[in-house]
Amino acid sequence: MRNLFSYEGKRCLFAGCFSGMGEAAARIVRELGGSVVAADIRKPSGFDYESYHEIDLRDAAAIEQLVSETAASGPIDRVFYCAGLPGTRPKVDVMLVNFIGLRHLIEHAVPHMQPGGAAVSISSGAGMGYMGMQEKVGALLELDDPAAARDWVVKHQDEEWLEAYSFSKMCTITWTIRRAATLTPETGVRLNCTSPGPTDTPMMPSFVEQSGQAFFDAYPKPIDNRNSTSEEQGWPLVFLNSDAASYVSGENLYTDGGACNGMMLGAIQLDLSSLGR
Ligand SMILES: NC(=O)c1ccc[n+]([C@@H]2O[C@H](COP(=O)([O-])OP(=O)(O)OC[C@H]3O[C@@H](n4cnc5c(N)ncnc54)[C@H](O)[C@@H]3O)[C@@H](O)[C@H]2O)c1
């Protein structure tokens, strides 16, 4: 039987693989026989790679160079965009790394990809409210140019509704769903994202700093009453970009044990009464 989960012969561009979910996904891809072109602001050491590109994903020109260099040295079969910054960082940086750079990198990579290729990125359960924010999210999504998108964020950054982390994640989910609708029929490249719940990665302490331990104590953890691990987030990313998911596109996959879907239908309660909320 053909193993559709295999990555043999697949060359994967990883943006954000020094630590956390990206590192875990890259390690799994290597174990499944794929090769990894690693791009991060810090040099990974947890797996072996074909090449490493030091990059600051806030920089659109650097993203274009990364994609050109990667395409010049071989095929781009899969893209994994796993980089991110927490909401404790400056708003413009958060929007640049979490959404504007993500979109720019994938848009630049797709013309170099073949039908059957795929790109996946990481959103968050924090973006769950995207349906109610379509007007504002849509205004940013109209600005394809990264500099124009950045200017829009600078202009709106002091407005009360722009909580950069959750807004960046709403943008990622919305863009993934909307963009896949044209991208996949036109190019044969699939586009998906995951929305993890709280996960024990180096980013977790920043979330606790921002929202408080009591919030995360109260947050639903349907599986074993624990956070997920990087590996538990890596595998769904690897699945979505594998041939086993050949008919999956425009999907935002909640990888949170059922928490967000449960909360959206009222089947799971987020009880913040202990926080006075
Ligand atoms: N940990 C959680 O609980 C959680 C929950 C939901 C979503 N997420 C999302 O998962 C994704 C991965 O985060 P993680 O939890 O694995 O944390 P992490 O901090 O381990 O990973 C983030 C990665 O992004 C890289 N990075 C950050 N800024 C960069 C820049 N300017 N240029 C290049 N690389 C840069 C880091 O070096 C690191 O490799 C993020 O998008 C995050 O928002 C995390």
C-alpha cells in the first residue's frame, strides 16, 4: 500500500522552526523522509536540514530573497509557516510576523510550486472570533502590499479593537479560507491552517504574562486536562501538508481537543467567574 503520509522526495520550506511547533513539525518531516529548508531568526539545532537561512520575517524583501534562493536551488513542494510572536511584543511586529509575513511568504512561494503542493500555517484559538470581525479583517486583507498592510496596522494600532495577537490570527484564518477558494482551483496548491489551544512551547509563558495564570487554569482542556505538546501540534501540520490530505483545502483545523468548537456551540463553557469576568 502506498504510504500517503510519507514525505520521501518532498522538499519543504519551513519558516519558524527554531523551537516549538515548527521545530516539532520539521523533525517529523525529516523522520518521514522529507528534506527541510530551514528559515528562522535563530539557527535550529533539533533536526538536520538541507540549508539554513537566517531571516527576520518582519522584512518583506528578505522573504522575497528567501523564496527566490530556495526556488533557485530546487523545487518547493511544501511550505510550513510556523513562526509567530505573542501579544506581549509590539503590535506592529506581531502583525508582521504572524500575518503579513505569512501571507507574503506563501504568496511568493506558490508560483514556484506544482499542482499537488500545499502550504500550511498556524493560527490560534485566539482567532476564533474571526466571523464577527470580517469588516476590519477584510479591510487589511485588501492590502496585498506588505508595506501598505504595515501602514494600515500603524494607523490603527491604538484602536481598542486591535488586540494584535488575536487580530493576526483572525486574519490568518480568514485569509486561508478566502485565498484557498481561488488559489487551489487556479494552481492546484492546497492552503490550510491549524488553530491550536494552549501548548507547552517557549511562547506559553508570554501568554500567561498577558492573560494571567487564572485564565489558563480556567481555559477548557478537554484532553487529560492538560496543554498540548509541540509534537501534538506538529503532526496535524504534517498531515495537512501530506498527500493524505489531498482533498483538504481552505480548512482551519482546531487542534485544541475540541475546546473552540465546543465553546462556539455552547457545549463547553469557559467559566471566568473566578476572575470576576
Ligand atoms: N504555544 C501556544 O500555546 C500557541 C497556541 C496557539 C497558537 N500558537 C501559535 O503557534 C505558532 C508557533 O509558536 P510556538 O508556540 O511554537 O512558539 P515558539 O516561540 O517556540 O515558536 C515561534 C518560532 O517563530 C520564530 N520567530 C519569531 N519571530 C521571528 C522573526 N521575526 N523572524 C523569524 N522567525 C521568528 C522563533 O524563532 C520560533 O522558532 C505561533 O504562530 C503561535 O502564535 C501557539
